[in-house]
Amino acid sequence: MSAILKRDLEKTVKELLQDFPCVVLLGARQVGKSTLLKKVLPNAEFVDLERKDTLEMLSAEPELFLREASLPLIIDEAQFCPELFPALRVKIDEDRKKHGRFLISGSSSPQLLKNISESLAGRVAILEVPTLTWSEAFELRSSKFYDYLDKPEKFINLKALYKLEKLQELALFGLYPEAFLKRKKLASYDTWVRSYFDTYIERDIRTLFPNLKLDSYRRFIKMLAFSSGELLNASSFARSLDISQPSVKNYMEIAEGTFLWRRLDCYRENAKKRLVQMPKGHLRDNVILNYLLNINTVDDLKSHPQFGRIWEAFIIEQIIKNLDQRLYKHKEFFYRTHNQAEIDLIVQGRFGLIPIEIKSGLSVKREQLIAMKNFIEEHNCPYGILINSAEKVLKLSEKIYQVPVSFI
């Protein structure tokens, strides 16, 4: 396996550069943004704003810097220089029709999105760089599953891409590129994970939110790990941490804005039943989750009380990454009524409204699909999907397909 993993997003970024003057890549630290920047524009000037001298120069006179820079230009870690964005708008507006001039990255900064929206609206394409997809990790062609979402009758043509044991290994070690490559050397892997989490708290959060109580936030993230995949009760968090509910909501926004946490709201359009009001969420990559839960082996993972929720989040992230990579317009939700009828994932896009139920076992009882069947009828969905550990695609009913996890 190569030391530098090929990212499927490379093609997507190149296509966006043909249609926009500026493309912005966002994402957590260590997901491979800098490597991707250099792969997309290998001959472009590269400006790293983590270098203090470069940052000082650009911050002092951003208009002059952009005027004299050769194009195309790469600017890495742009969140450190808010002065850049108004100057970039002026430079882009000199020739709005000239595309592919700027490729920018930014890490772990809700403020960065605000700067972009205020200064560069309509001038940029924004794309998140996530941790690896399964196909990138195994250096395989990605599944046709996502291309068939608007024609599910073609699911029968899908082929198994992964062995279940290998997916469980991914669920254990996570999909940050460097951590994934270190997984064969456990001492190096453990050191990387511990350092990553400490750096996230002590450097990224301290820098971005200097007035935040880091000890409380660290304990909050640990509580999130134990609550991953569950409904989020802000008052319960507030009591346990001895902080206010507004502080809890602020912490949740920070965790989400720094790409550590994914929030899912309950789908409530055309609601005919009483639905839960609380959001649901999960840690977005198992690297941090398993570290905080002290899960060290595949056997630990499979026997853990939270395995079902961990496996569910692992699959949800795979689906979202692949939809994003293809630039599909989509939104994600979960669904739960007060009578405990629940669906793990609702995906809404040009392909329709699709309920997805996720199970770790080989089979499912018909009564376990009642909530999905009712949801399909009530919301006029084209079909629904059961993802499990079976070995072949099946049509379980007129509008419900079984697609094994190894096929997606």
C-alpha cells in the first residue's frame, strides 16, 4: 500500500477549478488537505500560513501580496489570516470569468466559514475534505451504489468490494490517513492518536476559542463519545458538567464546527406523528471515539455495549463522504417518533427521500422493517434500504432493498 493514499476528491477539485475562480477545501487537521492541494496543482506557488513570517507578510499587505503572486496560487491554513478574504474578493472581481486561480484550505475554524460567506459569496466553491472513504483506504474503485440511488433496480448489479473483517478493522482504527497507515505499528498508532486529541484541545481549541474552559470542554468531548449515536439532552450534559445549557449548546456547535462531531436532526417534513425534538449525533471518525472509549481490538469493538451505534455511525459517514465527493445535493436526518419507531438515516436529494436502516447482523426480522415501511408509505418515498452484513442484494419487499455493507 502506498505511503500517500490517492484521494478520489482530486478529480472533483480539478473539475471545480474549471468552473470557479477560487475553490476552498475545509476539514479537520490531518485529513490530507495539504497533500491534496499539491496533487491538484503540483506546479502552483504554495503559501503556508502556519509559517509565522509568511503569515505576517500576508496579513500586513494582503492586496499587495495577491497582486504580486503568480497564479494559480495555493494558500494553506487560511483561517489564520482573516485579512486575506476581502483582498481576495477584490482580486477575483478584477476578472470574475477567469477560473482556477486560487486553491485555499482551512482547518477547524467556524470563523473561516463566516469570512468566506461574508467576502466570497458567489465567487467560490466550498468542499469538505473528510477522512478516507473505504475505497480510498483499500485503494479500490468506489462503489456504484451511489450512482444507482435514482435507479435502485440496478442494485442487483453491485459486487462485494470489501470483506467484513476488513471493515471491522477500519471501524477500529479509523480513517485519518496517517493513523490508518500507522495501524500496523500499534505503538506509533497509539502515540499519533493521543497526540492528535491533545493537540485538538490544547492548540486548535485554545487558539480558536481563547476564553473557553478547556477542562470542561475536554470532559464534554468524552461525554460525547459515550453518547455517540444517541439523542442529545443538553440539560443532562449541563448537570453532569456543572455548566449552563447555553454553554453545552455552544460546546456542541464548536465540536460540529471543528469537524469532530456530526449533528443529525429529526426529519419532520409532512409529519403525521409526534416526533422527538432532540437532535442526534456521533463522533465523525472512530479514531477519537475508540480512543476515548478505550477500545483497542476488534474483539473489544464487537463486544462493546455501543457497538451497534458505532457501526451505524461508521456506515453513515461512509455514505455522506461518497455523496459529498460526487457533489450530490443532499441532506441527512434521522427519524424517531414518541412511540419509538426509528430509522437510522434519512437521505434527501435529487434521487428522492430515502430511509436507510443499518444493522450489524446477517439478517433482519420483517417486523423490524415496519417503521421503514410506514415511513415510505407516509412520505411517498421511491424505496428504502436495509444495510446489513448479508452476502447478497435482495429485494425484501416492493420498496425495500437489502444492500450488504460490503457492497457500499
